[in-house]
Amino acid sequence: MNFELKTLTPAQAAEFPADALIVLVPDTAPKGDTPLHRLVAQAIKGADLEAGVGKSLATYRPEGFKAARVLLVRAGAADGAALRKAVGAGIAALKGPGVAHIGVIATLVAIDNAGLRSAVQAAAEASYVFTTTKPSAKPRALARVSFGVADANALREGLRAGKALVAGVEFAKEWANRPANHATPSMLAEAAKKLARGGTIKTDVLGPKQVEALGMGAFMAVAQGSAQPLRFIVMHYQGGTKGDAPVVLVGKGITFDTGGISLKPAGEMDEMKFDMGGAASVLGTFAALAELKPAINVVGLIPTCENMPDGLAVKPGDVVRSMSGQTIEILNTDAEGRLILCDALTYAARFKPRAVVDIATLTGACVIALGAVRSGLFSTDDGLADALRQAGETAGDLCWRMPLDDDYAEGLKSNFADMGNVAGRAGGAITAAKFLQKFTAELRWAHLDIAGTAWKSGAAKGSTGRPVPLLLQYLIDESQRKPAKAAARRKG
């Protein structure tokens, strides 16, 4: 889908040629004597347009307008959250056959670059259609969205950022939505290689023999029950100065999770194709980086495999040796994500990173704790935690910091290994994070548990593309900070 900016006066807005118009309306009627002003004033005066962000009034061939269909939509303060809701509601109401070009008239509201980026994101979200494995699905009819604003030149950066964000979110959605037989570890690796064809990104893919040579026993243990060979994807985006310490993003890439020998219940097991949501978000973030090109160095690590209950599969009670040298008693094979992540986190240290953020659909416990509104945020570093939280607030991709008290790690003790991989039901999202923390002693590290936010169930089943907006905003913010020449180290 194409997005464009146009400088339009209120008089020009009414004449704008499009299949339909969305007029963003402020809380109070603006003063003026153009067809646009008169239409808005009449709707507000007659109480036909309800108050409240996202409330709308549809009109057909209003006087003085070139477009046949004009939808007035309340935009409130026109901040990011309001514009996401208003534009999303408008696009949802107007999309359909015959509507290939929608104009969003924002000349009556005070919109800034961040707001425009949110509006672009909302337009894409409301019109998204997954068609890869559904030939009967009608593809997105909406081909172009034009934003009419008071000064297009002042908002060019917002449009550029919005387009990059849409590219990243839709790349993440595409791969997370694919059924597991259309998104195997090898296919995920090919998707990462495809991103590298533009020249901005470099991608290396390690296979089973290379992973074994690295000593990634925990990762290998999860993969050994599947006929699909594991892949370890290593991506590099070099937007900063050579030698600047990179941010490392680590995405959990379980392309299908049966639970292994600790088999999951059959109900809704199909949704375990989304268990590579963390990997999809890393791929999506790199797709966005390739478009936006911020001045920062980023490394993406994706350990990817299936978790299957084959005769060769790892068993409850088995002990494996991680890349760090620490041994792990696998008490529950359905706690597999942390096993592939722990080896990737050990590998991440070689890049001497300024920060490491892992992203994973890790625990059902996080869904119970935070639902589908906020991702769980865990970190050993207050500055990193604050930066991620603020990035989420700015991007409208919210997270919430959870505790990491040492007492939560008591349940991970094992009689037969350095640790167990589970610690019981109580505080499950926290104990999972405490497990990962054991592999991050020398890192500025944060963990995002996206089990509740990476996808939707029910009639709206599908990937959300989260937390690509949060990650991209964090990297943009980091690119504007003083570059780090060496990794920040932290004990404990």
C-alpha cells in the first residue's frame, strides 16, 4: 500500500479527488467558511456527530465535496493514541471493493510527526489481509492513502517513519500468521536471507553441525525431536559507526510447539504456530531498519526449531549442558523457549553489546498477569527498562515492568543439575525470566514476554506484529543517544 502527503488548505481538502475521504474532526468546531468547515460545524451543531474519539458520521455527496463518500471522525487531541483509534475506525468503515484511494484530511487538527506515524500505522492495520495460504481471501483493495495536512514538508519524517514501521509490522505478521508447514526453521532462515538482498543487512545462517560445535546443548535438545533441522539466524544491521557497540535483539523462534513429551492439550494447539512471534518481531524490526536506516548498529539472533514429541525427543528429567557450561534438568519439555534462548543469550555476549533484549512468547503466566494489553518487561538494568517502557508508550505498544527478586529463583534449584527449567506454577512468568537471567550476568539485559500480545484468538485470530513498534522506537531513541564504544557490564 502506498502512502503520500499533500499540503491542503481546508478549501482544497473539499476538492481533493479520492474514492472516499476521512475528515479528522477536533473536539470543537473550527472557524471558517469553506465546505469543509460548514460540514463539520453542521454535524457538531446538530449533535449528529457524537463526542468521543473514533465516533463517526457518514455522509454521501455533501455539498462542495468532490469525493462521493465523506466520513467525519472525531480525533480528540490528535495525539498518537487518538489518531490510531480515529484513522483505524475510519479505514475500517470505508474499506471495501471500489475503494482503492482514501484521503485522510487532517487540516483541522494539530498533527505532528509522531501522530502521522501513528495514523499511517492505523491505516495499514485496519486494511491488512492475510492471503498467503488462503486463495479465497479478497486481497487488500485499498492501494493508496493520502494524508492532507497544513504543511507536508514539516511531516516528511513522520511519513517516512510510518512507512518503515508498516513494512516491519506487516513482515512480522506475514511470518507469524503462516501455518507451521509454511514457516519451517529453514523457511524462516530464507526470509532472513531475503531481507539481506537489499544490501543494508547481512545474514548468516548456522545449521545443526555449527550449533553443535558452539556447544549449544540446550538449543539442540529442543530440536532433536523434530524432522525439521534447526537453524540459528544471525543478522547484522550496520547503521552506526564501525566499532560502536550494537544492540542485540534475540527472538524465540519455535515454529511449532506441541509441548514435546509434556504434550499440550489439543484445544487451540493450532495457535502454537505463533510461538515464533519473537522471531517474527526481530525479522520485522530488521525489515523496518532497512527502510528507515537509523544511525545505530543492531544484531539479530534467532534460534529456530520445532518442539515435537518424536522418539528422539528430549524427556522430562534429562540433563543437558548449555553453551555457558551450566547444566539444566529439563523437568518440563513444554518450557522449551527458555532453553533455546539461553544459548542465544550466551552467544550474544561475543558482540560486546550496549544492550541485549530478548523477545519471546514465553509463558501463559504472563497472559494471566497482564492479558493482551501490555507485554511483560523484565530487566536487570533500570536505564534499559525505562528506555523500553518509554519507547512502548511513545509507540502505543505498551509493556509493564515485572519484578526479578532473587527469591523467585529458589524453585529453579535441582538435585541433578545446576538448575531446573521450571519452578512450578506460582509466578511462572517471573521464574522463567529468572532462568534467563542466569545466562546474562555480564549483559545489560531485558526480556519481553509477549505471550499475551503477539497474537489474537477467536474471530480476529492472527498476529498483531507486536512488539515491532516498541523495538523500532527503542532503536530510534538509542540512535540519538551517545554511541557506546564498549558494552556496559553488570554483575548479578
